[in-house]
Amino acid sequence: MAVTVETLEKLERKITLTLPLTSIQSEVDVRLKKLARTVKMDGFRPGKVPMTVVAQRYGYSVQYEVMNDKVGEAFSAAANEANLRVAGQPRISETETSPEGALTFDAVFEVFPEVKIADLTTATVEKLSAEVSDAAIDKTIDILRKQRRTFAQRALDAGAVDGDRVAVDFEGKIDGETFEGGKAADFQFLVGEGQMLSEFENAVRGMKAGESKTFPLAFPADYHGKDVAGKTADFMVTVKKIEAAHLPELNEALAKSLGIADASVEGLRADIKKNLEREVKLRLLSRNKQAVMDALIAVSELDLPNSSVQSEIDRLLEGARADLKQRGIKDADKAEIPHDIFRPQAERRVRLGLVVAELVRSNTLHATPDQLKAHIEELAASYEKPADVVRWYYSDRQRMAEAEAVVIESNVTEFVLSKAQVTEKEISFDDLMGQQGQQGQQGQQG
């Protein structure tokens, strides 16, 4: 049977479906007879309920089910006949009942777009590279030593210096009034590590145990405490205790405490280098993949199915609510979150999904079993029992699908880089890891 497809707007289409009443009624009869064999009703033995009673009780709901099923089957058959790739669910509406005893429905729906990807040799991509330097290894060792530092009380006449742990009492007032979070006793922090506002640290730096000081502190306009943001408080601080930090020596004992197999400094440095190189590789893959995807979007042309964008918005919204719930926000599932804030991200995801799918299809970039195996083994390598992690992946279809998606994206990335105009750029380890310019989180009101 020939199917007439009407184009409404861009990707929107309409098909008119016709269902004979006789086919609907015959299916309703079949289902009611089947139901009558098992239905239980007061006053009747199981299987002995008269058909008229069954039809009276269940006829409407069974007819509704049959109508839904028949319309769904008719739509699928019509879409297949017309070779349409349907995006989302169709909107079905009944239009009329013909004199010949047939029901007519309009099915309005969207189709997936034609994806036009320009010649990839016109695409431009900046490909990043980075090396794990000795300085990066040294910095990591310093972090490991700091994590294992111990503290010992300083002499009473010694002033607080950077790296010391101090215990203080403080009270801040604005216009003579104490404010919430502006008062604490025996509050500990590390001097010079950005845990407190710089004015607070500057005041404490050089003070001795038992000393008190008053000083003004101007809260930044963007301070997280809204009640005090942009205001100046008068603080009084008393240093109760000063403890000096002692870092463990870089030696075999430290290497052994960190679980290094040969318990040597050289072994420790080699282990750190191996771990940093794995992290650098992952970050470079992520950054370069992002650059490739940006380039793909720039050379692609397609219309976006509204239904796919809306589904993606719904997923992002659900994820945002789950995140709020995990943070302990009350009634997170009812939180008023504007849908439009997710639209740009949703549109990008849908666009990329369609472009990547077309590139994979037209260039046979699917994940091979060997690629998938190698990727999962690489993921498992950093765990104590890699074989258990590999089995964990292979035991779950969803996890395997996620791993397959990563491999496909890597295939696409390599394919585009092999065709595009690529500019190589080396960046520092710190830039790649996002360490430069970052300060520690600020603590309480200080």
C-alpha cells in the first residue's frame, strides 16, 4: 500500500492512518474471550463469567488497549513503507469515522535530519600535547609529603609563619553587632594555604600564642555569605596555639609507606611518573576530542528534531534534580528549574550525536571487539585487581555500551585528525591539569 507523507515544517511530517472497525472489534472480542477464562468476579466461578458481563466491565479498557496497539502497528508499518527514520513519539489524533466503517487518524511526527558534513580537509583543529616534567613529579611528591605531615607545638615566643597550624578564638562585628558565622573558639587553620581570607591571614601571621589583635576585614562583594558580602567587619582574634609542620623526609621509608614495590626514591618517582602520564593521556584525549567535536559542528549542517532536544533537556533536568537531592536539598524533585537553561547543552549534544553517528556510519568507525577489550583493560590497569574490573565491565550491558561509546568517539577523533588541518600546540603540565592560578577554598567567615 502506498503511504502519503505530508511535510509540515522542516523535519515535521504527517501520515493519515485508516483502521477498519471490523479489525478492531475482532481483536477486542479475542482479548475479552481470553480475559473471561481467568477473570474473577463475585457471584461467578472462575472461567464461568458470562461474556456480556465481562464486556460490560472490561470492554472500554480493552478497546482502548486495542486501539493503541492497532494505531501503533499501523504507524510503524506506514513509516517503514515510506522509509522514514522517526525521531521521538508521534502525536496521534482521531479525525473521523468514515461511512464505510473505518477510523481515520492523523499521526504528526518528526524525522531525523539529513546530516551534511563538509570536506573534513577544510576543518581546523588545534591538537594539544604535554609532557610529565621532573617539576611535576616534584610537586606531586610535595603534595604526598604534605598529606603525611605532623605538627608539633612551637615555642611560646615564636610567631606564626606560613605552613603553621594555628588555633584561634575570633569574633567579628559589623556596626557593633555579631553576625552569623563571625564567631568561633579554638578554630584551626593552616597559615598561608588560602583557607582564610588574606586580611585574616595577614593579621594572624607573626602573632604569638596568647596574643590578641583587632583589625578591620573587608568582605569581597562576591563572598559566599550574602549577609556580609561587600561589608567591613571589626575582628578581634586571639591566638591560642601555634604548631609547626614537619614533613616526612623523601627517603625509602616514605616510599615504603606509600606502597612502592621496591621501596626506593627512584621507584617512588617512577610510580608517580607512570600515574601522571596516565592522567595526562586521559586529559589530552578529552581536550583533543573536544576540539575535534567543535570542528565537526563547524563543518556540519543539519536541522535538529525538537523531540530529541526536548528528551535531552528532560534528561539533563532529571540529572540536575538528582544532583540536588544528593547534596541534601529538600524537595529537590519539585525544585523550580527553568528548562531553557539546559537548551544550549541539549542542542549541542543532539547535534553532535547525529553528526558523529553519520560519520561512523559513512566511514565504518564502529568499535571493534579488540578495541573494546583494549580500552577496558586500560581502564582496569590502575586498579589493584584488574581482572575483577574487566569482568565487572563485561557483566553489564550498560557499562559495555558506555565503554563502546568512548571507543567510537576515539575512532572519530583519530579519523578527523587524520583529515583536518591540524595545528600542534604543546602546553605545560600545570595548564593541562588546571592547577595554575587556583587557590585553596576559603574557610569560615575569616
